[in-house]
Amino acid sequence: MQPVTVQEQVEYASLGWRFTAVLIDTVVLLGLWIIVLMVYIFVLAGQGKIDPNDPAAAQQLSQEIGGSGVLNVALLGSLFIYYAVLEAIFSASIGKLVCRMRVVMADGSRATGLAVVVRNVIRVPEAIFFYVPSGISCAVSPRRQRLGDHAARTLVVRRRMTVTAPGAPGAAPGAPPYGAPPSGPPVYGAPVPPAPIAPQAHPQEAAWPAAEPAVPAGPPPLAEALQHLKTAALASRGAHLNYLRFSERELAAGADDPARSYSEEYVSAWFTLTDAVVALRTARDDASASAGASGQTLEEVCAAQPDLAHLLRELTPYFTADGDEGIHEAFLAVARSEESSS
């Protein structure tokens, strides 16, 4: 029996899935409204203001509530509060959670509180028109954004599970453990490791002299270490921008063809970024050791090179990133910082 691989892919939430989530949320809201209304009636009946068994009193109450506009304000206000609170806490309403969807910023990071408020303030007039403007906006938007998403610069993405057999057409390559070489077919653009040389048997094997113990090398010269650090920082910066560009292309392409697998360029950009981050952390450790040997800190020696100091500040999240997930979180943090400063 051939083993299968279960993978989780992220795509833009389609118009159909968003409509399904709205239906679920509407049912939930209707249930909440009915509960609140019944509690309100019971309170009035307990105070002796209405008689639940009198149809005329119930009709008069409904006319008073509807005629004063209080009902409309309460319904629209509860609509805003329902979505805003849930999306601020869980990044998704109940309907989105059921449909495996969540609200994120345009760079893939968690939606901010301001973005949640903006997108749900605009939801109120959209709901008044029965979400017709939302449907039109989602249909024509390449990233399936409604009007509130455009204003708040947010996206609604959906996670879906795909089951593929190794070697099957369209199977996406999995990411190797952090720091380990990729297994299976080589990734596009990655060097192919040479095949190991099989040992040959000899009639008489000569005894090799014992190797002398290696003398631990000291830190490199400070100027050389700083040059290596600057080169590694520039490489990491370029790898970050390259992965950001291919991530946007991958996400945009997935909206038109949800069944497609990751492109070779996208996978190659990810491995290039992870390798660059490993090299950057090594170069930073060497530079810190060299600066310490000269009685200074890395920040002090970088003060004479403002461009290098600026690069290191931008890439700070990568210095503590551990593992593939940590590097991806650092990538999102750097991207979000760039967006907020632009």
C-alpha cells in the first residue's frame, strides 16, 4: 500500500465559502436576537408592564420597538459587535471558523484591532444592501476582497487539506527539517549533492597515522567579520524580498486554480531564505565574537557603518528565529514592519 501525504494549503476564500460563512453567522445572530428578545419580554412581564397572554399588548410592544427605530439600531449594532469581537479575539467569526477561514492582513500577519474595526464598520452598510456590494467586490477582486477588506487592507484566507501520494502529479514537495538538506528530488535551483563513493576492498590496508587534534581557531579579524556580516545581511534582505514576491504570486495564482501545487520558484525561494538566515546568524555570531575580542560590542562597531546598522535593525526578527515555523513568523514580522513604515 502506497503511503499518502496530507498537506494543508492556504488559499483566498472563494465567494461561495464566504457566502456559506455569512449564512452560518446569520443563523447564529438570529438565535442570539431571539434569546435577547425573550429575556426582554420576561423582564417586562415580571415588572407587570405587559401581559404575555394578551395579543394586543404584544402587538403594541412590537410597534413601539419597530416604530422608534430602536430595533434597527440594536440589530446593526449587534451585527458590528458580533463580528468585531470574534475577529479581534479569534481572527474569525463562528461561520469562518466552521469553514476553516480567518481574517489576516495583506502581508499574512494577524489582523490588527484597527483593521477589524474598519472592515466591520463598512460591513454595516453592506449588510443593509444584503451583501450585494460585497458579492460584486469579491467576484471582481483577484484576492476575493469585499469593500471592507479593501478599506482595512485585509484578506480572508481558507485552509484546505489535500491528500497526495508521493510522486503523484501535482504533489507539492514538503519542507525538510530546519538546517537539514532536502530529501527526495532536488529542489529547483538547489545544488545536487554528489553520490557517495563506495569503499573499495584492498588486500592489505595500510594503517593511517593518527590525525593531530585540531587547534580551535579564534574569532576572525574585526574588519573581515563585519564585511562577512554585511554580505550575509544583504543576502538575507534579498532572499526576504524574493520570497515575499513569490509568496504574493503564489497566493494570487492559487485564487484562480485552488488545486494547483506550489511552484518550483516559490519552494526554491523558501529554501534560499532559510539558508540565508542560517548564514546571517553565523556571521552575526562571528562579528559579535570579534567585537568582543577588541573590547567593544557589535552595536558600537556597527555605529561607524549606518547602512549595516539599519540592515541589522530591519532583520532583527530573524536573529531569534528557530526552525521553519520560526523563520516564517520572522518573515511575517519583517514584512509587517516594512508595511507599517512605508
